[in-house]
Amino acid sequence: MDTAAPLSPASTVPADSTPVGTPLFSRIRLAAPSDVPHVHKLIHQMAVFENLSHVCSTTESDLSANLFTSPPFQSFTIFILEVSPKPFPENSPHNSNLNYIPVVRILNSDHPVDDPDREIFKSEDENVVVAGFALFFPNFPAYMGRPGLYVEAIFVRKCYRRKGFGKMLLSAVAKQAVKMNYCEVFWVVLNWNVNAIRFYGDMGAQMLPEWRICRLAGDALQLHQNDN
């Protein structure tokens, strides 16, 4: 799991404040099945950034079949990051989700963001575009004796980086873990992504150099189908 760049804390103000300069409204909400096309495109953009396009075989059908089979936070869960030059509509269906109250912030900047992919990332609500996501699910650290949350992926589109949105996404996951009395939030980072490593360290994350990631997949995984 990697962010695409160091995402430094942004100048944000509460959602009910009067914005100055060029405001950019941001919202973190639970994903819905209708978000699958956007999530699919974000995953493939993340694979390009991480130089892992050759192993990225995710399809929209895969995501639709596996992501929304359990209640949020009990299995695979996605937070969607959205942005808008205007306040989010009060009648948005995402405001009535009983499982999670959206987190809304305002970023004040000197210039509007130039988003070349705005059209393909349009959200359901008017003037809103999808800017990033976080995918996570419960794990169980045996030594801790309580569940935690494992962040499989977190990604912010290039034109929205270095504005604090990565911190906003990760903090939303951490806040949910605290709310559920979970013991930790855990993730991995590519060892060449020094910007992300520095960013996570600034957020208080511990690096665990003594651990290595082990993975069975593809043909190596299939070799075990007949094991007794």
C-alpha cells in the first residue's frame, strides 16, 4: 500500500467556515456499488505509479462481486475521497448513510486545481469529482488479542497530491479503528517510496524493518490445491 507522494498537512478549515481565496471542498464517504467504475480506474492508476501494471488484473466485475457482500467495516471497505469547488449538496444520498457520517473539510488555495481527468471521474453529485480512495478490512494481530484494520490501498490522484488528502484518508481509517476499539491500523509501503515513508513517519507510524512480506499467488498458489 502506497501513497503516490508526500502529502503534507493542508490549510483546512471546518466545513461550516466561510472560505477565502479559492476554496476546494473535500469529502470522505463510504463507497457504494455505483462507485465501482471509479475505484477500478483508481486502482489501475495506482498500479502505474507503483510500477505494478503487469500484475494488475482487477476488473469491474471482480470489484462488484467482492466488495459489497458484507456490512461496512466487517469486511472489505472503501472510503471515497471527493472534491468540489462548491459545497456538497445537502440532499446527497451519501449524507443519509447510517453506517458512516461523511467527513467534510475546506481547503483554501491560491489557485483552482487543474484536473485533466475531471470528466472521467465525475461523481453522482453535481460539481463533484472522485480524487482518491482507501481500501481496508479487519485483521487480527495475534499478539494484541484484538482486531485491527489493514489498509490494502490508499491513493490520491496526481493533481490532488500535496494538499493533505492522504493524511485525511488515513486519519479517517484511524478514527474508525478507535471508534471500534480496534488495536491498530497496519499497512505496507514500497521500500523505494521515500516520500511516502517520510510522510507515514511524520504521522507517527512505526517502521518495522525486521518484517518481510511473503506472498503466494498465481502458479505458486495453485500448486497447493491438492495438498492434504
